Amino acid sequence: METFAQKFLKIYDRKILSGEITFSQSGINKNDFTRLCIDPEFVIEREALLKACEKMKLTEEETAELLKFCD
């Protein structure tokens, strides 16, 4: 089963590689990003995740997939 970090970073990497966003535009806190990279159990807090999803211009489906981990 895919973890939150795996799913989030897959979407994040796609957005970065396509040039759609930069790290500073992503709305992700540096500490949260570091934890995503080193802690497979870490899930970004719901409010911070919603902010990042908006700034990264994720689809409703992508956002819903990530929010499943917050419940």
C-alpha cells in the first residue's frame, strides 16, 4: 500500500519536473518536506495539506486521494 509520502512526492515530483511549480511556490513548509522525505509514517496536517494542494493546483481527485490519509 502506498504511503502518504509516496503519493504526495509522486505528485510533487511531477509538478516540479514539468515546471508547473517550484519548491517556494508549493506552499510546503520546509520542516514538513524534510519529514516527508525521512519519515514514512508522516502525514502533513490537514490545513497545511489543503494549502499545498491549492498552491500546487492539484485536481479534486489528487486532493481527495491525499486527504484520505488525514482522516
